[in-house]
Amino acid sequence: MAEVWIEAALNGPWGRERQPGIPITVEEIVQDGLAAAAAGAAIVHVHAYDPATGRQRDEWEIYARIIEGIRARCDAIVYPTVPLAGSGYAGAAVRRYGHVEELARRGLIEWAVLDPGSVTFARFDELRDGESGFTYLNSMADIRDGLGVLARYRVRPGYAVYEPGFTRLGAALAELHPDLPQPIYRFMFSDEFAWGFPPRPAFLEAHLALLAEAAPGASWMAAGLGVDILPLAEAAVARGGHLRVGLEDAPWGSARGNEAWVAEAARRIVAAGGAVAGPQAVRRSLAPAG
């Protein structure tokens, strides 16, 4: 029976005007993370916020409180984001991976975000209204800085693969860092954003064919933004993959909360013949052979 990981992405950069149910304060994020873990999430991904402004705020001290608050009561893998460069959703940072390095130096994280490429973020509904979106910028300087930090502290990268070329570039760069743990490839699908693929099995197969060439044997998960990824659960289980759900990824205005997203993902995994993996099972599956 395949052991399938569930990752819960609790909030994202959207703010409550776009996703009203997201947790924002440290206490809210901790409670949502614990509820998601109890429902079956082995991995919890968070964005730190400034409650006064309702906007993302990437300070290591806030992330530390969130991570320590969740880890004090469960064994989940908890990891932070980086600023969404190029957008108005999160404040600019002098160094995008500065907070990641501080968290890693303190031994607080096992995984981190690293997105190997840039992409235009445009929503279909906003295009119809004449808006232009923004370019999510991941310069090669930022990517190399992040890879250096993660390799130095043996933190595992989570690659968000918005377009297939991200897999090729990410795999090529990972080969240059022998101390870097093998990245997790998150295939990003969407219904609301005009990048990548919609969540259909044929497009998952395209991602997997490229991954088999670029990074054979690498772990992967089906995820996305502005999407209900659950219809891909059966295909993900059948092909040996994993799932990410939660209010960061859900269509804007989602009535379902994080705990309910995770519970439904767990139900579908079991219905498809899989087993929901706990945090220790995730760690064991990623441990080097021998």
C-alpha cells in the first residue's frame, strides 16, 4: 500500500480580502496547523503575517514562534515561505533567504521553499477586468543564494514547478550542490491562474515524464494555486505521488477550512488504495539509502 504524504498550506500571501478563512496571527496559525496535522497532514507550510496590516511579514522571529508552537504539540514538518518578489502581496526583503538562514542556523526547519524560475501571475478573472497581474521574480542570484543556504544547513528544498522548465533548471542546479538534500518537486496546477496546466491526469503525466528524465526517483506532489487539487488524488496515489491542499492553494473564497481540506484529502487517498503517511514515515522515505 502506497504511503502518501499530505501537506497543508495554511494561508499563503493573499490576505483575508481574497481568502477570508486564512489564519493570520501566530496563535491562529499554530491552531490551524495542529488541526491540520491531527486530520492527517504530515507537512505544514506557513506564511507569517503582521496582524496590524494583514500582510505577509517574513521575519524569522515570527516564523520561529509558529514553528515552535506547532512542534511543541506534534511532530509535523513545518516550513516557511519566502517573499513573493514582484508582487504587492508581501513586503520587500533585503535578502529573500535571510530569515530562512536564521531558522536553519537555529535548527528549526527541515524543508524550505525554493522556486527555480520566474513566471507571470495573471488570473483569468483579472484579465477580463483589464488587470495585468505581476511577474513572480526568482533571479538566478536569489536562487543560488537560497541553494547555498539550504546546502550548507542540509535543509530540503521544496521546488514549486509552475512551468515545466522549472523542473529542468531545478534539477540541473541541484546537481551542482552535492550537500543539498534531493528537492521535492511540487507540480503547480491551476484553474484560476493562467500559468502551467489545469489539474488533469494527462498533464500530470507530462510533468512525470520530464521528471523521470531530469531527476529520476525524486519525490513529487500534486499542488497548485487557485485550484481544487483533490480530483487528482487518485492519479497521484496510483503514480506514487503526494498531495498538497489548504487555503493557500484553494480557489479564493473557499468555504472549506484547512482541517476540512486535509480530512477530505485523507479520505480520497484511502479510497484510492493509499495510506496517509505520518511525519516519521515522510522522513524515513527521504533518508539516504544505506
